[in-house]
Amino acid sequence: MILYTIMPEHLIFPAASDEYAKQKIVYYDGIPFLARETETKEWEIVRNLSTNPADFLNQKYAPGARISMPQATS
């Protein structure tokens, strides 16, 4: 089956609700992120919630980047 649409994939095939339960807002270097905890007890950035445009240009804070827990606070 081929589905031709302009809608993003995540709106057509939403993730399971338990995936959202694993996500949490954490602060790292004073910047808020929506992140999820990995198996190795690190946090993987899902979304950058900063209002500073410069924070989006830093690869260190890109979605998918991992941050260590000692500096991350919720």
C-alpha cells in the first residue's frame, strides 16, 4: 500500500503512549530539554525547548545527542 499525503509520518502513525511516559523535561547547562532515559542511564535529547536561537545551532544540544545524568536535573 502506498499512502500519498502531505501529513508527517508521526501524525499518521503515532508512537505508543508508553513511549511518551519515558520522556521527561530535564535541564542541562541551564537549557531545558525534553529527553528520555536510555538503558545506559544517560539521557537522549528528544527536543530542545530553549528560547535562545543560538542553542539550536550547537550540535551538542541536537536531538539524538546524549547527555550524562550528573549534570542533568529535572
